[in-house]
Amino acid sequence: MTRLKLGAIPDDKPVKLSIELPADLHRDLVTYAEVLARETGQKNEPAKLVAPMLQRFMATDRAFARLRKIHLRPE
């Protein structure tokens, strides 16, 4: 079986953020949540996947990692 990039979603106190998604992206997010529920046994609302997906994206973006190091470096 193909392994998804996301695993179980940790339960922590979120910061509320409102966004609008294109309908096709929302449909894909719903499908991803369904597949993830089958793999992990943990059912999540599609909106709960957005933050872990963004975290994973930023964690694997090498250009962002380099720029963040430069930005956070004391001057």
C-alpha cells in the first residue's frame, strides 16, 4: 500500500484561521481525509488536515529552510 505523507493528527490548541478553497481542492481534501482515516483509523474533518499539510510542505521545502535560517540569524 502507498504510504501517505501525513500520519495521525496531534490534538493541540489551534489558532483559528478562515480561508476559502476552490471546490476541486476541497473535494480532494475530503478524499484525502477518507483515505487517511482508513490508514490510521483516526477520522478527522478535512479542515484538520490543512495545518499538518502546510507544516509538512514547509518542512520539506529546502529553499524555505535556507531562507528561514538567514532570516532568523541574529544580526
